[in-house]
Amino acid sequence: MEKESCKILFKDDTYFYADEVLCVDFHSFIYVVCATYQLDEISGKRNGSVLLYKKLHDEKSFVLLKRLKCDGIYNMKLFKHDGKVLLFSACAQAKINVYTLENDDLILTAKFEGNESDLFLSIDTMNSLNELFVVASNNIGMISVYKYYGELFECVIEWKAHHYETWAVCFEVGNNSEVFSGADDGTLVRWKLDYSTNNAYPLKRKQHQMGICSILNHPSDSNLLAYGSYDEHVRILNKDTSQIIYSVNTNGGVWRFNFSPNDENLIATASMHGGVCIINIKEQKILQNFRGHESIAYGVDWIDSTTLASCSFYDHTFLIWTYLDNRHFSSNDVLNLINIVL
């Protein structure tokens, strides 16, 4: 990205390798969480932390509120539920940590501990008839679905989904009986769950030459699924026909991505060695390629229409930055960018 179109607003050292970033607007404040993971080569322990940042009323200022040590984190889910903000983290030693955002603080409110030799790699949640369901995948290809009761987890179904690391999993929109998964075997699978028999049946499979890293439902069209791969592409899939509608090569493995909250055609990708890309998925082109990270980009999310938070792995760096969207922008965006540059 050219310097004229980008401005770094905030930089922080996460200490451990940084691998996930998520943002949420709560009580008129912007909060950003960043996850870390690092293997201690001597002890073999997978260390991690979750860092909580807050955007101050001054448009240029952010502050680190808290740094919580935990097992290494591979994936997170940040969402609003019953008037609260909850953070679910998929961790090493098959742990799920649940945090609540309260008064500028992250409070550990629940924990699930599975087989300590396994690693939870991906996590998703959904609210169904006032019950909160959690799905998690692990390093040996297992997928588990839990009911979450505020402090307790009840495993309601578990199955062998893949033969390799299952990097990505998510529920179908509004349906806790269907799950999508993607793994190192390059397979994207749509599953039908039968809770009465504790079985899962593959409805559709789509094979790729390289592993699937991340999966998200489309923000407005429930018939579309977005996913990223080590083959450097972000794709939009028609769930019914299994046909690829849109595909963009981001020049790096797409470890994580997120849709813009202001324009569903814009996607920010953490494309590892390819940096962070802003793509227009409908036009199937890269609009911006941010190269502000000195290591592989592993996480990215949107703060607003032109401001993003991202992180990189080996240089354990967290950044907040803004870019100039040359396609269209409001007068407020223009004023904000002018103030930032000045």
C-alpha cells in the first residue's frame, strides 16, 4: 500500500505471537481484542494471552486496558448476547475460555477443559430458542457441539469430521443442526446433525488442492458462504449449488478474514505473507494491500469503514490503521482522514 493511502494510528507489542483480532462496538465505545499463541520449545507448553484495547473519544487514541495470560489461542468468537459482550476462545489443551466484557474489563466467567493432548482450533456460537450452542473443531479432525448454560458446557454431539487439522468450523445461519467445516485435507464439508442418535452426516463436500483456513457466513445472504484457503483465495460459495460465485487471489494464504460492517462487498483478509488485503469480492479485485506488518498477517477486523485492526505473528505486533477508500466516502470520513494526517 502506498504511504499516501495509509496511516498507522496505534502500534503495540503483544509479546507472544499474535494470531487473531476482533472488534466490537459496545456502549458507544469501540473495543478490540487480540489473541496470541506461542510454543515454548523447552517446556512444550503452548502459552497465550488475550489483550483488550479501547478506542478513546479522541479519534487518534487507543489504549491497552488488559492483558490476560492463558493457554495459546487459535480462534475466538466475539458477540453480543443478552445485553452483554461475550468472548469465546478456542485454546490449546482443548480448552474453551469464556470472558465477559464489563466496565472496561475482561472477566473470565467460564471454562471448559477437554483432552489436554488436543488443541481446539476453531469455534463458533449461535443462539437457538434462547439456548446458546457452541461448536469447536480440533487438531485431530474432531468436531464437538456443546450447549452452554452460563457456566457449564454440555457436549451434545461429537464426530470425526476430517483426518487432518480442522482449522475452520461454523454453524449454518439460524440452524444448529447444520455445520460447515474446513480442514488441512482441502475439504469443505456441510454436515447434517442428528442429536437424537449423536451422528453427523455429510450433505455436501467440495475438494480443494490446499487446506481451508477460515469460514464465515455471508452477512446478509444466508445462501452464501465465504471461506479462505492456503491456496491464497477467498471464495463465495452458493450453498445450494456448491458453485463458486466469486473468487479473489490475495497473494497469500487466507488465515482470517472479516466482512466490512458498512459494505458487504468489502472483505479484509489476513493473507499471511501477502499482508492484509482489502478486496471487493463482487468485483473480484484487490483494492488495497497493506504491508505495514513485518511478519505474516494472521488477524484482521474492521473498526469502521476505513479503520482496521490487524496483527502479525512472528514479530508479535498489533496495529490499528486507516486507509483511503477511493471508491466512495462520506464527508465525515474525509474530515477524519484529514485530521489523522494532520
